[in-house]
Amino acid sequence: MREHLIQFLGWLKEHELAGTWADVSGFLIAIIGFWATLVNVRKSKKAAVAAQEAAQATRDSIRLFDIIVDFSTAIAVLEEIKRAHRETGVSETLPERYSAIRKQLIILKGSSVSLSDDHLAVIQNAIANLSTMEDHIERALATKAPFPVAKYNSLISRDIDKLVDVFTYLKANQEGYDEPS
């Protein structure tokens, strides 16, 4: 076999075809290499796009999880406010709590999670109720006037129930991240 290869290479050299053969084979190798490069570039681009989409989905999932945690915390704080009403009626710390929970609800309302208009209205209504209650508590503290605990706890309970509905919607859609209906 080795002798045949040596004879073939000798024949190419005698007829001055060795350079031409090398040029043609080099050209073919270059074309095949270029084609392989294009295929790999296309695969790399698809992989990069898939990675980018996966990263965005992960960010969205984390954002939704954070919002679910914030909703849960807001509901717990509202329950604490109801308990504080029952225990102390009006106290110096209540306006501060009302203000903090109102700010948290405003942030949740402005979050980038898609909520229906009804869900946004629930949050806005809770914000408005808390603002009104905070003003009444401030006046009750200043004037030592009686504070209608049962009325305010009823309003807070209603807001909690509606916020729990939004919370439940978010948890149900945590996997699918669907648009609201």
C-alpha cells in the first residue's frame, strides 16, 4: 500500500499536478470548514436565544414569587392590625403600621406582574381604606375621641378577604404565569 502511495505522489510530481491537487483539496477543505462553522454558529445562536429566554423566565418566576411573599406579608400585617385594634383600640404605633402596609400595597399594585383591572381595584380599594382609617386614627389620637374598632376591623376583614383572592390567583398562576382574565 505504501509503495502505491509513493508511486502516486511521484506521478503527481512528474506531471506537475501536486500543486493543483493541493490547491483543489485545500479549497474543498476550506469550503467544508466554512460550512461547519456556519452550522455551529447557527447552533450557538439558538442556544444563546434559549438561554436568554430561560433567564427571563427565571427572573419572571422570582419576581412573581417575591410578589406572592409580599402579598402574604401584607395580609399578615393587616391581621396584626386587627388584633392590635382589639387589644388596644387606638395606639401610637397604629398610624405607622397603616402607613407601612399602605406603601407595601402601593408597591404591589405597581409591580410588573400582570393583574386584572379587578385585582388592581381590590388593591386600590384597600389602599384607600387604609388611608382613610389612618386619618381617623390620627384624629382619634389627637382628640382622644372614641374609635369604632368593630367597624374598622370589619373593613379590614373585607379587604383581607379580597386580597386573599388576589393572592390565590397569583399562587395558582405561579407555574403557568398566565395573563389575567
